Amino acid sequence: MSKLKPHKGLLKRVKITATGKVKWKRAYNSHLNSHLSGNKIRSLRGKRVATAGDIPRLERMLHRNLRAAER
């Protein structure tokens, strides 16, 4: 059986922390932001951490055991 390989496109877009959480940058943040409110721009500034609903899909794509963010 061949080696299981992670999804390379996803690996380029996420960071897996030392504890196994997955972080990524939110969309709609690069340009054309002048019409957005300040609250919206500030909320897009931070990184997003994978929740429990995201974990099964990410584990299948990355072939790794991951953890969800604590709420």
C-alpha cells in the first residue's frame, strides 16, 4: 500500500500548532475593504482556529490527528 499523503493545497493555507490545533487566515481581507465597517475589518484581522465540526474533514485531508479549539 502506498504512503498516505496530505493535501498539499491545504498545507499551504493552514498552520498546525504544536498541540495539534489548526489555524488559518480568514477570507475577504486582502483588498476592496474601503466599504467594510471598522468592526468587520478588525474581526477579519485575527487567525481562525478550527472548531469541532471542522476537525473530521481536516483529519481526512491531512491524515493527522488534530484537536479542536476549546470554547
